[in-house]
Amino acid sequence: MRQKRIGARKDGSDVNRTHFLYRVDMWTIDGEHVIEHLAGIEDFQLAMTTYRAACTRWPGAAITLRQGAKVLEDNRRVRTA
């Protein structure tokens, strides 16, 4: 019996997910276009860690953490406590 791979369709082709609860994106400096989708994540804590790592890795880039259309974190915004 052939073993079914996780993430494979019945025809044997792979499934590539495109929708995630959280996404980390790199934007053009003007904020108009996504340059690169860096990560798609389901877990909030992992999403925050990934966002912070991306900000550290590319310090001058515009990076956001979003949940759908809602922006949760944006390294271009100045936080006030």
C-alpha cells in the first residue's frame, strides 16, 4: 500500500498553502507594494518572533505583521507607551 504524504493531493501532487492566519511581509519604502512575503504562520507567538527576527535581519526594510488586512506590527510606526 502506498503511503500518503502529508500535504499531498490524491493525485500525488504537493499542496502549497497560500492563506495563513498571520503573515510577515516586506514592503517597498513607500508602503504601496509587497516586495516579498517572508512568512505565513498560524501561531501568534511564532508570528511575533518571526516578525522580530525579520526586523533584525533587514533593519532598514519596511516589514509588517498582519492578521488578514489588520496590521498588528509595523516597524515604520513609532510606538508610544
